[in-house]
Amino acid sequence: MQEVNSLDSDPAVLRLRDVDAQQVTALLQRFGLSLKPVATGQTIPGSFWGDDEAGLIGAALFARSDTPLHSILHEACHWITCTAQRRAVLHTDAADTQDEENATCYLQILLSDYIPSFGRARGLNDMDAWGYSFRLGSAARWFRDDASAEREWLQRFGLIDASERVCFQVRAV
């Protein structure tokens, strides 16, 4: 699967301005990330896709009020799933292997539940609305029926437990 940028700023997805930003900040802080607000109309530093997509530079995740929550969580999950060596020099492009990208998407879905006004169902719908591509046709079907390798990957690196609970730590190796 891959993330596809939607340059038309699809209003169907939930954005940072639609939720309590303190909840997002608190969630990111549990992983050692800080949410750095960017003024409306300004370019988002460290954004791989540009437009309103979240950006990463070091342990700072940059977002505007119009940044989609799924984008914030996706970039945060790249931070969480990458190696310590890559985290130390992270700037804009956090992706590595396809396995890591897939695990990032899976963890993003789990973290959706930690933003009370977002939640898993909305997170999955927003991924579909934005244009994430999954071979089973939807994020929900992929998550439910085709993501066992991603669960195992996240468990192997201690990022989720056997019950799929988030461990609130970053990948060590």
C-alpha cells in the first residue's frame, strides 16, 4: 500500500483544527515527539508531500490546523517504527522498507483510537478518502483480513503487544 497525496485538500477528512490539539500533543509526547504548529498558509517544514501534509525533522512533527489527522499519525508512526540511527538524522523522508511502511500504516490505525474525537473507524475512512491504496480495496479490509505480517513486525520490535495494545515506545533497532 502507499499514501497518495490529495492536493485538493479533501474536506471529508478530519483535520487538526477539528480536534483538541492537546490530545494530539499528549499522544505524540508519549513517544518523544513534539507537535510544532505552523501558521496557516505557511509551508510545513519537513513535509515529504508538501501541501497540508505533516512534516518531520528530528523529533519535531510539524502541522498546520488544516493538516489531516491521518497525516500527523502516519508521520508519527514513521518516527516510531524507524531505527534509532535513522531517527537521529531524520529530515523529511522517514520511509525505509515496504515492511516498515506497512507497519507504519497499521500502527497509525491503532493510534487513531488514542484521539477520542477521531477513533479507528474514522481513521480508516479518512485513509480511504485520502487515497491510501490497499490490495483488498479498503484500509478496513486490509487491517482486518490481510495485515498479519504487519502485526508480527510491530510485535517483533516491541511496539505492540500480543493483544495489539500499543506499548508507547519507539523501535530500538
